[in-house]
Amino acid sequence: MSQNKRAKTNGGLDDAQPSTSSSNTSQSTPDARALARSEQAKAQLSATDVKKLEVELARFLLFADKKNIPTKKQDIVKHVLKEHSRLLPSVLEGARKYLKQTFDYSVCEVEYNKNKYYILRNNIVLPELQQLTRPAHALSQLALLTIILSMIHMANNALDEADLWETLKILGIDKSETHVDFGEADKLLNEFVKQMYIEKHKLTTSKGLVTQLRWGMRAYHEVKMSDILLFVASIYDVDASVWKKQFSSHDGAMETPSL
Amino acid sequence: MSQSNGNGAEDASSSDQADSTDLRFRYRKLLFQTKEKRSELVRPESTGLLETLEEMNVLFSRVKNPREAVYDSNVLKLTSELGLEQADNLQTNMTVFDRNIFAEKLVTFMDGRCRGSQREKPELDWSKLGKYAATMFNVTAKLDLIYGPLAMESIAKHRAARERNVQRKPTEAEKKKPQQLQQEEQEESTTKEVQRVLKAIHKLTDPDQGTYKHVPFFEFITDPTSFPTTIENMFHLSFLVKDGKVKLYLDDDNTPVVKIDVNNGAVTSTPGSTRAVNPSQVVISMTIQKWNDLIDEFNITKAMIPNIKRRGK
């Protein structure tokens, strides 16, 4: 089922596939064993205690989501579970259920640089609502993000950072200057990386040492590649089918050239 | 027997050896050249890679040992990587996606002027694009507390600011407390203090551990660090004398001394009575002057009655 075979610089992707639901973690044996162990440990605590932990974890994930920065697994153990660290798999399952039943949010596990993170994903798709719930300054940031993601997508998920800045100059964004709406654009780009919308990879290509930009895991969860393509097509005033490669590969695997 | 690795170097004649050396040399040269010409080879119109492949084919037909085959595979690997790069550079789309044109069209979309000179920065309505973009994204609603969180450690940024606030607040909170608790404290403390004084006397006059047979009165009560405490010590001691637990009398040198009273103050012991039977009263005056004199006279450096400061200010 792993359609997303990405280059080895990215680490393995366990369950963070954009199109499939990510509510079952116990696909591989080590996870199943961890779940079994935590079920055992769970039996030692009273039901109310376990429920309390689940609720706390659900709240923790909700509040941590506020900044849009993914939650580290270690932070969960440190702040919520404390000494009951072994209970993580089963408590997480409980928290998952709460979030799913109350908000229809899925908890997606994402692996990056050998660390495990969790993000919340909204399963209810209401574009009209999305338009309304954003504050003004967030809209312009979102616009910039969309442009960057579009360019990365049209570059087959491998855009040189230098090329990005060159193009942004036309839009009035200079890397070295402070922008009226965005402030320091470089910082904003790093903010996007932190929120896992974009990934930065340092590679050696025929052009030397470059920083390559790719889609981040959160981008895959929150926006569809086909939508981005349609967006590009509408701006370019061209039919989307013209770009065959991108057209046929959305929602599927994008092979990054291994250099 | 030992010739099991293919053609092995065992029975290689000198010509075979020379051949393989030559092969390796050629492969290495090919590898080096391909690396050098890398940027040139990946240009779409270049056919250099094809030529490399052809040369590889020629060389490979001469390969006998695994060692040379490894060289061959190295070159092949590099060639295929470059081929992939070249394919990427090939523009097979009829309509090429040009980033810069894309950017200019975006400017138009956002109601910006098309720039004449390079210096002018376009004034763009980013929120227009933002609204359009928002329909594509599916985000979770971000929670916010109206009055702010009560206790949230996960926001490290606020910790620094909160620490400063936290330090200011307790002083106000503490001020409120003494008003409520003072009464209770006053009632209990006297009893406790009296007990403490008694304990001190016990300790000092203990036949095993203690240093005194009877404790000299003035040295006992005086606290060189605090005048009020000295007064309090006297006060507590008076309770003990009243209850007959300690005896206050003049010793051989006519200095007042304090001692545990075994009979509980009864000259003729009456069972069940806790009061001294023959009470006699003494009035002792103490002023700050006298207190200082006492300290000097008896060289008192440390209070004999251990006291715990409860008056935190």
C-alpha cells in the first residue's frame, strides 16, 4: 500500500499517506507489540485514570495544534504521560477516538528526520467555511504558501531555493529586504518548514550544493495536488491537461530524482 | 580447487593480466571523464551519454573478472543518473511552465501594475489570492482560550514572560494570608512555644547530655539577636513556672537559675494537682538597655532556646 516511495533522505513514511485514512497504527509488528504491551500496562491502572490520560492527551494535541507545529512524541510522553510512557499507544488510540467523534479530526503520525510527530487533520471538507475562518494576515501568508507549493509541484517536487527567490522578486519579495506584508520572507519560509508544509533538503546536483524544496507532510494532508494544478492552470489561463506529467501523477507517487 | 572464482588470477597468463589492467584503466578514465563533463552531458541536446554507453559496451565485451565488472557497473550507475537528469531537463510539454511568466500572471491576478522598471515593486492584493487559496486548503480550526491558558507548559515562549509575572504576584497573595491565619497562629503558638522552652530546659539539664545542672536564668532567656524574643522567652518560662514544671530560684551565688521541678512545684505533693502549691511571685523588668547589658555581661553570643523564625516578612 505504500505508494509514496520517496528518496532516502526523507526517512520512512509509516502511515502518513494523503489518500488513506490513518487511524490504525498496528500494521507492522513492532507497533502491534507496543500496543499489546501498553494494553497490559493499561490493565494496571484504573479505568478512570486511563480515561483521564486519554482526555488529557486529546486536549494536549488540540492545543498544541494551535501553532500548527507538529507535536513531538517525546513531548507527549513528557507532559501528558509522564511515568506512564508505555501507555502511549493505547492512550493515543483513545485520544484518537475522542478527536474523531467530536471534531472529525484524524491524528496522523508523521516521521521526519527519524523523529515522530503528530498532526491533526480535518476530515470535513468545506471550502466555503475555510474561506471564512482565516484572519486577514494569515490570508496573505497562505497566498504565498500556495504560490511556493505550486512552483514546487510544477518542478516535480524538487525546486531549487535559488530559483524560488528569483521568481519571488517579480512578486516584489526580496530575500534580503523586509516586505510590507510578510516581514522577513526568509523567516516566513522557515516557518513553513517548521509547520511541515515545506521541506528543505541539501543536495549535490550538477549545479553544486543546493537547497532543494519539496512538499512537506502537512501539505499532502491539507491540500490536493490536483487542486494546486487547477490553480496553476487557471492563473496561466491554460487547460490543466497540458501538463501531462503533473496531471497524471496527482494523488499518486511523485518520484523525486535521486541524485 | 582454488580456481573456483571464475577465471581467477591463478592461471592468468601475463597477457590476461595486462589486459585487465588496461581495462581497469579505461574504465577509470571513462568514469572520470563522465563526471567531468557532467553539466555538459545533461543538456537536452547532448548525445554524450549515448557515446559513453557505446564505449561501455565495447569495454564490457572484454571483461573477464568481477573486478572489472564492478567498474563497469559504476560507470553505468553514473550514466543512468545523468540520463535521468537529462530527461528532466527535456521539455516535453508543449506549453512550458515558466516560473517567471507564472509570477507575472499572479501579479495581474492580484491587481498589481505590470512593472515598467526593475526598481518598482508591485502593490499587490495578497488577500485576494489568499481567499482563493483558502478554498484549497483544509485545516483544523485552531483553539483559543478567551482569557488565556491557566497552566500550559507546552508554550515555551510565554514561559519567560510568565516567570516575570509570577514573581510579582505572590507578594500580593502572601499579604492576604496573614490576615486570615494570624488569629489561629496566635492561639496555638503560645502553647507550642512553651513546649519548646520546656524541651530546651530538659535538654540542657539532662544528666546524660546536658551541660548544666541548673540553667542560669538570664543566660537562658536572652536572645542576643532579638529583644522581643527575649521578652517572649521570659513570658513562656513564666507559664512553665506557673504550672510548676520548672523551678526558678536563687542558687548559692545568688543568681537566678532555672531547673526542672520533679515534684511539679508541690511542697507537699498532692496527687492530681498541676499547680504549684506555694506560689510566690516575682516581677522582673527588662529594658533594651538591660538586655544589652546582659549580653555584654554574660558574653551571650547565641540564644540558648532554639527558635524558628515564623515571622516571614
